[in-house]
Amino acid sequence: MSTPDNSIQSTLVENRVFPPSEATVKAARISGMEGYNALCAEAENDFEGFWARLARENLSWNKPFTQVLDESDAPFYKWFADGELNASYNCLDRHLGTPTESKNAIIFESDDGKVTNVTYKELHAKVSQFASALKEMGVQKGDRVVIYMPMTIEGIVAMQACARIGATHSVVFGGFSAKSLQERIQDAGAVAVITANYQLRGGKELPLKAIVDEGIAMGGCESIKNVIVYQRTPTACKMVEGRDSLMHEVTAKANPVCEPEFVGAEHPLFVLYTSGSTGKPKGVQHSTGGYLLWAKLTMDWTFDLQPNDVFWCTADIGWITGHTYITYGPLAAGATQVVFEGIPTYPNAGRFWQMIEKHKVSIFYTAPTAIRSLIKAADADAAVHPDRSDLSSLRILGSVGEPINPEAWMWYYKNIGGERCPVVDTFWQTETGGHMITPLPGATPLVPGSCTLPLPGIMAAIVDETGNDVPNGSGGMLVVKRPWPSMIRTIWNDPERFKKSYFPEEMGGKIYLAGDGAVRNIDNGYFRITGRIDDVLNVSGHRMGTMEIESALVAHPMVAEAAVVGRPDDLTGEAIVAFVVLKRSRPTGDEGKAIAKELRDWVGKEIGPIAKPKDIRFGDNLPKTRSGKIMRRLLRGVAKGEAVTQDTSTLENPAILEQLAQNL
Ligand code: PRX
């Protein structure tokens, strides 16, 4: 991985360009740069008319909207506010009575390779009956429901069922700890948790329900009235009388018919917690109408979805990518999609390629981290090399979650895409709801490592601290100058933090600040994302706040102080490095190693295994300015193993750097 500065440099030297083939252009929904430019011009000439047309053409409204964009309370923008619709209706009922109803909505492959197909009609029945069960338990429109589920058909059913009755779901990734779960239940004020007894990953049975019990027992979760358990494996789990029930039992007893609850377009479809630069994770609140419009439309635009495509997004429903490009987008667009329970390296690192062959996947969407680790695996073992699988069904490849380095891009393009499939490097965020800057497969000439150009209607720009545009070739902050339908509406319970985090006063308070640095190519204006400009890390495409990890560390009884920074990592993009001062003397040798392990496990328990620091360094102190501020920039250098060239005269104790540079 390159540092942000190197990325800027490689933008200047990256001169490989891959235009789409003539045949691809001809067949695409958005055909050629003329097609792209025409849509951009439409958005520029009549911004509201553009979005209104798309919202009418792409969604079914129970009550049509008359207002398009309401900016009166900016930055609390409202879209299609007087219109009414239901997300589950748009994903399921809308296809009934059309040829889509008998098409597979989901091809589910379990961890151990068992395949289950579900048609749209069957999925509609499953969702309806489970939605009835939730209603019969007393879950109402506007209630929050926490979903802590494995990657299964039932996980998607749970989300869709909430949407059907107007309950706001909050999915918590199955790798988060009991404490993280408890904090989210509490902040959301959830009335129910939907979970599974266990999840299966890589041949292992991992508990979920026990973690729910542990989280609720930590207190502050009195709002929870029901815990519904999907029996994923035969292993029994503890059930609490009067509170817990089994998903298949409550579903079997419930009314098979459940009319969708039509809600206002601004009704919160879900809250998804994500890390920010300060404090606790924030609950990103998304709307129903605007969100769903963009989920559906970006399926059509970015992936050029055609009726016979088999789409596969390898994300987990615990992240935004799984929300938009598993639970909502593909279903709203009537696609057939593969849903995978397991991990890419089990039973071997050829699993993805074997699955593409087996299910004849035509659109494959994954993360650079997965690609990088599979490159390594393929280099080490020819038996798992993609050339062992028939990948000829593929026609489009996608990348998401972190910058993709040009080398990984080229490998993906050549070895997976056979130099015939466009690679769409999609830049977006939990907050943006869907793609923002991405190539279009039948239009945009591709440049490895660049997310190229904003989608039509997305007014992305690069500015300086005061909000003024910087010239192409100069780095700056990525912003979006006009609202868009799928944007974050607020932070759950914290509208002030919403304003402060995303709409800085210095820029006038109405421009969305993404939190990423970016630079545009001098010649073609292509965007390249250079990484976060705040204290947010991206480890294997997982977003984590340094402050969150620091708080977890200092909560350990032995720790006096901690500072966490990111270090570039070839495999995971960034790796977490923690600098720790203990209340006792600085440990060394085996004792240091043992304490480091204890702290890593502690962070795993506090947040989740994904937040465990890769490297822990102990010091008698941390490098601080005379006014007491920790000098993170210096620590980032130390973490990378760089010699300190900076002026350290303002440091209270310059000798400390040498100590912190020592690895255990
Ligand atoms: O830093 C950017 C990076 O991931 C961040 C958003 O993380 P999250 O909200 O977890 O959403 C991930 C899935 C959309 C961004 O602020 N990021 C995401 N996609 C890209 C990217 N960085 C570079 N290129 C991308 N394609």
C-alpha cells in the first residue's frame, strides 16, 4: 500500500488506460461517454427534475410525491418527503405477477457448500410471514430492531421483514463483541434482537446468541422485549423464558399474509453504526425513498445489470455494502444474486473462483483486501489459482471499501476478468448509501487505481479548508456540493454531531465533507482517493476509529495511556499500531509479549476481533508537545519504522521515540 502522498504521485505516472470494448458500449444501459455526459447534463440543467424522473421511473410509490428536494432545514435535507412507499414492497411485491416472480432471488451457498435457491415469490412469502410474526409480537412501525445474524437467507429475510412493517433495523456485524452490541442496542433503544444460535464460518461454529445474552446482561437494554433466534445449527442455545423465541416457530404460527406498511419517503429504513474520528460509533440514519432509489439505480448504472445476470457481492450484511448491494439493491432491481455464508479461504483459497464457475456469476463485487490475500494464496499454491476455474461467465468486476492499488487492479483485471471485464472501482461510504464516484462499465475508460468520475447527479469536488475548489493535480478534501437522495439524514440521537461531522461551518454548513483526501488527474479530471483525512483507519476494508481503540485500551486496568495510529500494510491496507503506557513500569521481553497479547484480547472483547492491534509498543511515556498534545504524526512515522527527521525540539521528552521504535 502506498501512503497518500505516493498515491498522488502514482496518479501522475499511471498512464495505462482501458477503454470499454465497442460491443460493451453498444450493449450497456449507459452507453459510452455520450450516455454518461447526457445524464450529467440533465442533472446540471434541471437538478430536481432529474431526480424526480428517476424516482418515478425506478420505484413504486403508494402515494406519489409532489415535492422533490426540501432544503429549508439544511443540512437536514429531505427528498420526496410527501411521497409514500414501502421498501419491501419495492423489492418483492413489485415483481409478483411479472416473469421475475419465478426467477431466483437468492442462490445461497452455505459455509459447507450446500446450495439453496429461493425465488422472488418464495422470498416474498418468507418475508411476509416473518413480518407478521414480528407484528404479532408487538413490533410496530418506527420501533428499532437490532439484527445480529450470519450471512444467510434468514438475515436478509429479517431485514426485509422489518422494512415491511416500517420498523427501523440496525444490523450489527456478527464479529462485534457483546459490549459493542450492548452499546448499539442501547443507543438505538431497540425493542427486539434477531439473531442466530450460532454462525458457521470456515468450518467453525461460532456463538451469536450467547453474545446477545452477554450484551443484554451488561445492562441498559431494558427496551428489549423479544429475542428471536434463527436455529442455524442443531446445537442448542440457552433460551430465556418469556423473552426468547425461535424464528421458525414464531414464523410457522404467524399469518402468511402481511400487507406492507407504507411509510413516508423520509421514514428511517435503517440505522447503521460506523466509526468516526471521535468518541463512540455513530448511528448513520438512512431514509426509505431516497436510499432505495439509489440502491436500485446504481445496480443498473454501475453494474449495468441485465435480466440474465448473476450478481455476487461478497460483503456481509453487517456493513453498508451488504445493505445496499445484497439486501436492497439487487432485490429492488429484480436480480438473481449469490449469497455466501463462508469465508474466501475455506475449504481453500480457490473458493471464490470455484463459486463463480459453479453459479455462473456474471457480476462479481469484492474488496481489495480479499483480492490481495487471494493473489498471495494463488502465488503460493497453483491448486487455488483462478486459472483452475472457468471464469468465462464473468462480464463485470467491482471493487469497494478501500483504495485498490494498481498492481492488485491489474491482477484482478487479467486473472479474474480475462482482460475482458471492466473493473468498477466504486468509491462510497456508509453515509452516502450507495456509489458516488465510479466508472461505468459501458462508458468510462478505466485507469487502474482510480475511481474515475462521479455518477450523474453527484456533485463531487475537491476543495481546500475554506471550501474553494483546488485545481486538478492538487490534493484536497473530497466534498459533495449538492445533496443527493441516498445521503445520510442524521446521526441517530445526535443531530449536532451530524452537522459538525459532515457539514463544516467554515464551508458554509451545507456542503458534505466526506472525510477523505482526493486528487483529480490534470488531464482527464479523474478522481483518486488518497485516504482518510481524519483519525479513521481502514483495516481490510473495515472502518475503525483510533479513538475507539484507544478508549478500549485505557479501559484495561493496567493501562495508563494509549495512542493508536495506522501503518500501511500490503495485505490489509492499513494495520493498527498501538502505543501504550502502563501504570506499572515498561515491560520488555516475554513479559511484554504476554501483556501485549492480553491487551489485544481485551480489545477483541471490548470492540471485536477486527479491532485488535497488530502491533503494540510500550513506552514510559508518549511523545507530547509541551502543551500536552500527543504527536500522532510522529507516532505514524515510528509505526512505519521511519527514522525521525522531523524537528522534535517541541517534544517534552524526545528520547521516548527510541523506546517506542523497539518491537517486542
Ligand atoms: O476512505 C474511504 C474508503 O472507505 C471509507 C468508507 O468506509 P465505510 O463507511 O465503511 O464504507 C465502505 C464501503 C462503501 C471511505 O471514506 N473507501 C471506500 N471505497 C473506496 C474507498 N477508498 C478508496 N477507493 C474506494 N473505492
